[in-house]
Amino acid sequence: MAATLREVAERAGVSVRTVSNVVNDFPQVAAETRAKVQRALDELGYQPNAVARTLRNGRSGLIALVLPELDVPYFAELTRAVIEQAAVAGYTVVVDQTDGDPVRERELVMRGSRAAMFDGLIFNPLALGDADLRNRPSSTPVVLLGERVVQGGLDHIMIDNVGAAELATRHLIDLGRQRIAAIGDQFDETRRTGQLRTQGYRAALQSAGREVIAELVRPVEFFHRADGAAAMAELLALPEPPDAVFCYNDLLALGALRTILSRGLRVPEDIALVGFDDIEDGRYSTPSLTTISPDKNQIAKNAVQLLLNRLDGDRSDPAEISAGYTLELRESTTGRPV
Amino acid sequence: MAATLREVAERAGVSVRTVSNVVNDFPQVAAETRAKVQRALDELGYQPNAVARTLRNGRSGLIALVLPELDVPYFAELTRAVIEQAAVAGYTVVVDQTDGDPVRERELVMRGSRAAMFDGLIFNPLALGDADLRNRPSSTPVVLLGERVVQGGLDHIMIDNVGAAELATRHLIDLGRQRIAAIGDQFDETRRTGQLRTQGYRAALQSAGREVIAELVRPVEFFHRADGAAAMAELLALPEPPDAVFCYNDLLALGALRTILSRGLRVPEDIALVGFDDIEDGRYSTPSLTTISPDKNQIAKNAVQLLLNRLDGDRSDPAEISAGYTLELRESTTGRPV
DNA sequence: AGCACTACTTGCAACGTTGCAAGCTCAGCA
DNA sequence: TGCTGAGCTTGCAACGTTGCAAGTAGTGCT
């Protein structure tokens, strides 16, 4: 097993170089020689050694997608889009999950040790920030996703969180809701998403002449269903519960929905809900979830394109791309179809 | 950037070998030399070249997890478990998505081209079967997951699909349901999961003295929410709709649930539902989903352990491990807590 | 017959790393 | 002074591949 060029060459009675020429389909090989070598290749079940090729050629054909959590549907769906885009260009994508652990992020992205097996990285950081990324010793090109980093000197794709959150909140205002809550605020400096969406939430309320009521803005540790369910329970325990909630992602909204329904309340009649991410779960929940839908395909396409440009030697200034989004109206705010 | 040992050696005025000794913390280096070299390392921002190391050492420290679909929550959750297990042993896991495409599966698993970058593979095949896998030319160890392959001559971890499906169906029988349907049957030879679960479904009905009604066993193309929703619509359109449905995975069940609720029917009062996989979505749906819960941690642990054994040179006969499962009772069959 | 040219094949070196064994320097001791 | 050995450093070779340039043989032309 794991025959090498040399072993094949010995068996076929030709030089290593000639075997390589056959393997790589070089035209300058006599038909007879080619047949002889091919037979030896088949007999030994030769498979080229990818590591040696990579060392020699400087290209592995592998791109790593480094994400916080794969079991968060948004990331799983984004992954699909990235894989499709990269396949078009002949690249294989492998995914790595960091859990936002700074140690793992650093190991994968900063130290060449593991990262250098890949031609490039698409990285959604949670722990690492501007400072870390600026003095990255490795020269493997990186494209950043998400809002964690503001000024990293690297290509960067994000969405306008403030604007999107404002749009979601304004939708609830337009529905005539009076006490609009928010679930997903975050204080930790490594979690900027929550802060930005709170900004948008406040902006929408203020520009509608509404007051921002502190107790209606609930912080969470993670953007998971359990956090949404817990935060919603707190909101329902208030003397004056909300009649609408903007959840900073769909998982929070699905958790909140579960809590609301389990109390016998109705959505949207008693409480309207808006989520963020447009994951598939939200289209099949009952009621289905009104949500901000980021253009995942655009994000993936841009990320892969920027990375490929860098691999082709593009030395231009880092790009900063803001991907599009729309508000998808569904039953959790519009009510069930009759 | 991307300084090499040689460049560091020149700068420090020592040999390449000495720099390597410093980098690898060999004891036999004079303190003064070490300091000098360290300075050069820092100044040049040296990072070891992982590809060259792998070529030299024959180990990359990377394991590939090759799965059909990452945006199927079961796989995403399994991935988390595998990553955790592998991390214990110092291995990094990268995930690759095949979509069950035979070309991609072959490229990743059969041809060494891409696979050989990894020390081992954990592979859940859809397209490749026994015949393909038996004459795999690559010598990278592989552990198989799932039911696609029966006799591949490779380590293999599965669950007892027939028994689990029987348990799920019997639960519905025990609830006194009269017309128990099944969603998820499959005919394609590459999709054995559906066939096995149908076997279990039939076995349960027969051992309870029930007839198997053909029109109540609905086939699907994929195990996705949309397929479940469509199949449920067909069932509801029957002259005598079912009063219980065993869905072959939770996504199908969630799709079916959506259809049922959208018709104004109640779960479980009108129709009881059982799923399979125990994904997080099913715990937060309303009603929450009774489901077969495969022991994902056991699957992951065994898979990683078997693979590591092979990497350590274990040459024993391929293992065939059946992972455990339980039936998780939730609201979709037991009703809401009052 | 001699030469040029085509058609094919080959050896060398290098990608960046590390195991091995040999090398050097110097202190300590007889 | 010469020898031993400890302490440290080094050169060589190899992992498996491919670019480069040079090599060989054979054909056709003059």
C-alpha cells in the first residue's frame, strides 16, 4: 500500500520522472511506455501523496472554514453555501469548529502549525480581535466573517447589524405593538453582535419617539434556544410583559416561542416575534418565524471570491463588504393564513 | 513572511539543525545559543511549515470527518461529539460535506489525493457501498458510520435501526393508536436507513397482530423537513387518515408536525408523533417531540477510539459496534404537562 | 555519411523538515 | 602534554513530489 513513484518506476523499469509524467498526463510519453507504466500503476494501486505534492507545489487545494459552532443552524447553512462556491473553483472546504475558544482559534488561525495545511482560511472569530489578527505571523490568506473585528487589515464580510435590527424593530412598531422587548443583548467585548443589534433596536424605538425600557432588553450568554426560553420566562414574569419581542437570532426566538406557547399565550395575537438568520427551523415552526434573512449566498460567494483573489496574488487593500438582508414576513408577526 | 528554518539559521549564524533543536525544545542546546536563535525566530516570526513536518513525520494530527450533510442537525450534533473526543487525544477534526455525491465521496475517501492530508477518516457513506470500499487503494485508516455498508472490511459503528424502529412503533401501539403510519421509507439501495426502519415498523405491527397497510407507509426522497411536510399532507388526504405517525427522523417529524398543526389538528390528541435522532429542535418544538435518541457520545467515542487504535498500528479484525439508544418520551405522544 | 531535428526519457535539485551519527571544542585529569 | 569524555553543534540524507535542463536514440534530409 501507499506505493510511491519510485516503487512504480522500479516495477515498470523506467525512471521516476517518467512515471510522474504518466501520472500527470504529460503528452511527451510514448504510447508503449505509457501503457507499461500504467500497468505498474494499476498493479501497485498507486495514489499520489497529497502531502508531498503540496510541499512541492505550494498548493493543497484545501480551504478551511473556521466557525464557532456547527450545530448552530445558521453556520451549518452558511457552510453549505461556502462549500458550493469553493467547489466551483476546484477547492475543497474543510470545516473546523472553535466554540469561540481563544486557544483553539489561535491554534488554527494564528499559528501556522495546523493552519498551514490549507491554502486559505475563512474565519468567523469570536475570541480573537483586531489586535490579535493584526500581527498574524502566518502568511496564509484569511477572509473574516462577522462583526467581531473592526479593523484587522484583512478582507472582511459582515452585515449591517444596526440597520437590520432597526428594520426588525420598526416592523414591530408598525404593527402597533406597544411594549417591544429585545432578547440577546451582550456585554462581553468579544460578543459585538448583541451590542450592535441592541443599537439598532434602540435607534428604531427612539426614531419612533418611544422610550427604551431597560427591563425589556434582556441579555443572554449564548444565542441558543435555552437562552431564549429563559429570557422569555423572565419577560413574562414582569409586571407588564411585552406584546412583541425582537430576538437577536432565530434560535433565541424558537426558545422564546416555546416558552410563550407553553404558557398558553398566542403568537402573534398576544406576543409578536421576530428573529434573525432565517434558518430552516423557523420556516417550519408553528407559527413560522418572521426574521431578518441575511443573504448567505452572497456572504459565501464574496468570501470565497476574496480568498481566491488573494491566492492569485491580489495585493490590493483589504476589502470591507456589507452583505444584503431582507425582512421575511411570516406568521409570528402576520398571523396564520386563514 | 513564512520564514524557513534556513533563513532563521542564517540570521542567527547557526546551522539549520540547531534552529530545529531550539524550535523543538531539545535539551542539548547551550543557553546562549538558544537565546540567540530565539531572537532570530521572533524577529522573523518563524512558524513551522506543517506540510513539510507532515511529510517528514508521516503524521498531520488531522482527522477528517466525512458526512453527507452538515445542515442536518443530527450530523452537526454528532460532529460536536467527535471533535470533543478527538481533542482529548490531541487531534484536530476537520469536517467535509459530500451531499452523498458519489464523486465527492470517492474523491475524499478513495483517492488519496485529498484524503492523504489526514491521518485518518471517520466516514458516513451514502453513495459508496461494500464493493467500493473493499478495494480502497489508500492506506489511511477509516472508521465507518451508519448503515450503508454491511461488510466493508472496515471498523464500523451503527445502531440497531430495526430494533429502534420497533421500539418507537410499539410505543404508539401501546398508546392505543389504531392507524399508525410511517414516513421515511426508501427504495434506493444506497438508502438503507429507511428500509431498515420500515422493517422495524412492520415487525412491531405484526407482533401486535396488526395488519401493515401499504398506503400508510410513505416513501420520501430525503430526510428533510419539506419531505415530512409533504408526506404528511398525503396522509391527511387519505380517506382514513392515521392517528399516529412514526417519522424516520426528527426533521421529517417536524415537517409533519407543521402540516398537522396548520390543518388545525392537535398533537397528540388527533395524531401522535414519534421521531428519530433526538435533535435539539425537537426539544423546543411545541409540542416537544417524542423520539429515539441514539447515544451520539458513544458513537463519537467509539469512532475516535477505533481510529486511534488503527493509527497506533492495531491490525486486529475490523470491529462492528452497535451503539445504544433510548426512547425519549415527550409531548408529541404523552400530551402537554398540565 | 554526416547532420539536424524530433521524440522521448532521464538525473538533479528543491520544497522544509527531522533522525542519525559524526564532528568540534574545551575542561579535567594523569 | 596528551587523552578522555562531556557538552554542544553540525552535515547528510530522506519523506515523495515536480521543474528544469540535459540526455539518448532514431528519423529524415542533404
